[in-house]
Amino acid sequence: MNRSVDPKKVNSELFTLTYGALVVQLLNDLESVEDVNKHLDRMGYNIGVRLVEDFIARSSADKCYDLRETADKLQAAFRMYLGISPSIANWAPAGDEFSLMIDTNPLTEFVELPDTCSNMRYSAILPGMVRGACEMVHLEVSFSVK
Amino acid sequence: MNRSVDPKKVNSELFTLTYGALVVQLLNDLESVEDVNKHLDRMGYNIGVRLVEDFIARSSADKCYDLRETADKLQAAFRMYLGISPSIANWAPAGDEFSLMIDTNPLTEFVELPDTCSNMRYSAILPGMVRGACEMVHLEVSSWFVQDQLRGDPVTELRVKFIKRLEDSVPPGED
């Protein structure tokens, strides 16, 4: 299947609302905000594991030889899948850590966290996706959101 | 805010996988497939209630005076939000019922229903959205799948039936 043709897209607002429905569902089901965070991370992991295959097929991506190449590919993936262009910044001196700076997050458009959910990592699906995708290409990573 | 510029888009596969995660979550939580169907329909209703406002802003849509105009607008909305172009077909003789014929459903790409879920309406969020969106513009409709490719039918057919016009005050959404 030729996947390099224009990938099919859906409207970002529909995606935002669907993701919101998912988060609300988890909040209703689980006991604590921390459980929701973990659940979103795991869902993201499962999505990332599948999505990376699509990414490799569409971008004919080569193996990455260092973390800088990985950072570039992640940046390209955010553009391809979420329609946003995060910048890469804040490299650690050892070159083993970097940040993706996201100006506009489609998941959180029009979202406000109530005080009862102040420790919710609403977009926890994203670091989960990064982790799952990287693991499928034999790279173990960890993350934090600042 | 000028909404007529190119709307932001996300990749369809990411949406498919996220929707799949939602359905799996519901299957884990709820007791029966029928409960999942109802839940998806209600979620769709709540999404439709919000999404129609965006649709009206983007398309500068006028009031619809008959169901045929409504059908055209729904067709345009599927194109705008899901990137697909269903055809309108199977009008009832009374003109109060029609179908949207969907060849490719982004929600169900790569999805197979196991035998234990054979009565699942996997895409139940879609008729819910149609119902919620129409209710916000004072149109009560019922909407359901007549055919579903996920269940082996050749096409996915979403039926929409006009029930009645509503008064001006409409509930903001179901809980």
C-alpha cells in the first residue's frame, strides 16, 4: 500500500472532543487522578507502538544513530499526526535529554482543569506515545512534562 | 475569530487509535455490549452538541428549511470533520428519512469485531453526533446504522429520520 500519498486527516476539534470524552470517562471510572494519569500514559504507549509503524512507512525513516536524529523524527511525527510543530530545545550537556516545546496542543484546546484535578496530566497520552514508539524501535526513554 | 481559514487537522490513524482506546475502555468498564453502545451514542450526542456550533461558524450555514438541506449540511459536516464524503440515498417516499452511505469509515480502519461483540455498534458515536447536532438547531431526529461494514455489510449506511421541530429552548446536553 502506498502510504506516502496525502494521509487522511480528521478535523482537530473532533479529535479534541473525542479525547476529552475519553478523559472524562476515565475520571468517572477510576479512583484517583493519578490512576487516570497512568491509564492515559498506558493508552498512549499502546497507540505509540502501533503508530510508529505507520510513521516509518510514510516517512521512509532510516535508523537513527543518535538522539538528535530521534528528536528530529519525533518533531516530524508531531507534525504528521497532530498537525503541530514543536521546537526542539534545552539539550542536556550530556546530549541524552531534550525538550519538545509545544505552543498549541490540540488535545487541550478549550480545556480548563478544575481545582479537583490540579495534578492531572491531561495530555499524558503524548509522553506514553513517545515512549511506546521509541520502544518499538529499540530505544528506551523516559519523560517528564514541565 | 476567523474560522473560515483552513481548519486544523490531525492524522486519521491517530484519531482511529484514540477512538479504539475509548471503545476498549468502555468494554472494560461496562457490563454489556449494549451498555457500551448506549454510552458511545451519548458521548456522540454531547460531542455533536458542541461541534455543530463550530460547523455553523466555519460554513456560515443558513437555517435549513427542509430535510434535504439538512442532509446536504450533514454530508458537508462529515467531509469537514471526518474527511469522508458519504453519499445521500434511500429517501423515504414521505421525504422524512434518508441514508448517508459511508464507504470508508475512519473510526473502523483496521478494526475487527470479535464474536463476543457481534452486536456492538462500534461507531455508535456517529449517530449520536448527528442527533446532538440536529437537536442544537431545533431538529429532533433519530439516527441509527442500517448497514455496517464492520458486521460484514458491503457499505455502512447511517439512517436519519426526522421526528419533529423543537421549541427554541433546548437542553444544553445530556448528562
